[in-house]
Amino acid sequence: MAREKESVTPCYGATLGSVGIAGALWREVAESAGLGADTKVHGVGDGAEWITTQFKEQFGEQGQYLVDFWHVSEYLAAAATVIQPEKAKEWRHCQQGRLLENNSSKVIHSMTEHLEPEGQKEAPVRDAHRYLSNRLDQLDYAGARAKKLPIGSGEIESSHRHVIQERLKLAGCWWRETNAEAMLGLRVARSNNLWDSYWKDLAIAQN
């Protein structure tokens, strides 16, 4: 999903294809939303390596990627139960405030002395520490907020529900991959306001 900064009308894309296909489609969707040679691209996601890799490949120096704030908060919430079990909520709120002010180093430092031993199976503090330490260039929440850009991926999560899941996850449904891909195309066409033109083009092609 992509949209211009001030727009309330997003453009969608969906595929069951490979990571490379998904990345190329991401670029196409951004172009449909108005991406040009001088456009600055603000990306938000959960920080998965394949997503950030595709973002860099597709948008290069035009792009700035931000880890979804609420995804980071889930890591902090899990760590809080170990670091401050009786004041977990207060500890998490403190770290969230630091992140919003771009003080990620303080957040990481606050976890350092509480790291679980290496090899421990359940290690929420170490997981949060590692997650943030590996994504220091993806935590510019203050910059995003100053530009009135989103810091969460709620828009795409909502899109999953009303564009894809509402139809493809009906109770009792089973799909062949080719049929699911075709249905994705129809759902995206309708969401992109291309429904009528799609059927007109199809009728012309069949005549």
C-alpha cells in the first residue's frame, strides 16, 4: 500500500509471488500513488529483513524506513515484565517516551544490565535489546512526527482485513494458489477503483 502524504486515497497491490515479485510490485504501487524521481519515500513496517532489503532495493536513497512503533512496543512490553515486573507499564511508557524523542541509546542502555544469559530459551530482554540494536537507523520517530508522517503500520494492517482477508479468509474457504492470486487481483482492482475499467478491458480482449 502506498499513498501521497496528504492523500486519503491509497493504492494497493497484492501477490502470492516471491519476495522479488513483492518488491517490484511495491515499487509499481508507489508509482501509481505518484512516486517520481525526486519523491521522498517514507516506509513503515515491522523491520523484517526481507522487507527492509526490498525497500532499499526499490527506493534506494529516496527512501527512509521506520520500524512500526507499536511493534517495537511489543518487544518493550515483554522486556518490562522481567526488568520491572511490578511496574511494567510505567517502565514501558518511559522507554516509549525516550524512543519518541529519538533517545534509543537510553532505551538500549536501560536493558543492558538485565540481559538474560546467552542461550537461555526465553529471553525477552535480550530479544528487545537485539531488535533495537540492529535497527538504529530505523528509529527516527521524532523526525517522522515532525513531518507529520505515520510511525505505525495501522493503515496496511487495516488494508489486509478489508482488501484481502474479508474475502479470502471466509469460513470454510479453501483456495488453489492460482485461484487465490486471481481473486487478489480482483480485490485490488476494486479497491483501486479500477473495477469497471477492468471488465471493459476484459470484454474488449475477448471480442
